[in-house]
Amino acid sequence: MADESPKPQSQGPPRREGGAPPRKGKRQYFRKRKVCRFCVERVDFIDYKRAEMLQPFVQDRGKILPRRLTGTCSRHQRWLTLAIKRARNIALLPFAAEL
Amino acid sequence: MEERLYDLIFICRPDTPEEETDKIVATLEQSATERGGKVDKVEKWGLRRLAYRVMRYREGYYVYLVVRSTQGDLIKELERRLKVADPVVKYMTVRLDEEIKRQQKLVRRRERKAARRPRKGAAGSEQAAAAS
């Protein structure tokens, strides 16, 4: 994982943009350490029945958002994915939505 | 034998009359009790917009059940009945007992950790109940 702590000796372009890579390819790299929403609330179970809870983690097109965009931790992301897929099966969330 | 816990959701066509859905629920309950199971909860979520078209319908009548059983093959039977029922267009069973066990383990572990070091003003761990 990219190390963001500012080092005394400069290494090329200054990395002050919250972990933006020096080159201009990708749009986002890290988003300044967003914390996992679920860890903060200490949830033990991500309920597939509540689509409104899952909605913020799904793209407009219905795709599941990657961890690096939502800041979710790996454990919760796994549970989240499972819940989303279950919800999709029961038509609470779409598999693919028209843009 | 250990008891298993299931979530069972099925969706009926939106134009299904109330008695039909009640009849289906009654059938499921009966099958359950015949096999030593029990229906713990029945929730009718009513009409909801479907995220995608199912059998040419855009809406469906959702019914949610919680089933307990010691016999695993009860679920197969319930699902068979749902498959055969005409008004039912979709159903899904989720097995929850392992999930609950894991949840409890996490809760216990968290409580043990909190009890070990004296914390002042420890805001009691917001339980998953709020979010689940």
C-alpha cells in the first residue's frame, strides 16, 4: 500500500494530494484514509434485506463499488458483497441498471 | 440435534389476492409443523417495486418468513411447494444459524476485550441491532 507519510527527503514530485500518484493515469488512488463505515458502527451483520443500507455501496449501473472508493475494510466488504448478491437475487437490488 | 434458522422470502405476482398469499403461508406453516419445524415470524412486506422484471412484472408482493427446524430437508420441501405454487414468481432461502453463531462470537469477543481493560465512560458497544 502506498505510504503517505511525508518524508524529510523529497522523492520527486511532492505527494501532498492524499496519495495521488505522480502520473496522471488513474483518477483516484487513496482517498485520504477514509474509515470503514461499518467498523465505526461496529456492525456484525450486514442485512441483505435492507436495500437502503446497501444502496450507497452500489453504482448507478448496479455494479458493486470497490473498497478503495467506499473506504470499507476487507472483512465488511466481503459481507457487503454477499449481502448485495443476495439482495439482487431477490430483486431488491438490480443486477445491471440502464445508465 | 441443533436447531437451524432460516430466512425465507418469496414474491407473489402483484395481482394476487390476499387469501392466496395467506393460503400459501398456511401451507408452509403446516409443512413445517409436520416435520418438527416452526414458523417464527411472518411479515408481509406487501407490494414493492422490483429491481428488474420478473415474469414480465415490475412489482411483486413480498412475504418474509422466519423458519426454525431441526430437520434440514424441511427447506427442500418448502421450496418445492413454493416452486409449484402458481402465484409465486421468486423465492429465496437463507440459512442463518451459522451467521448468528458467528455474530455472537464477535459480540462476546468484543465484550471480553472491553471488560479486560478498565475503560472510563465506555460508550456501550452499539450493537448490531441498530444496523441489522
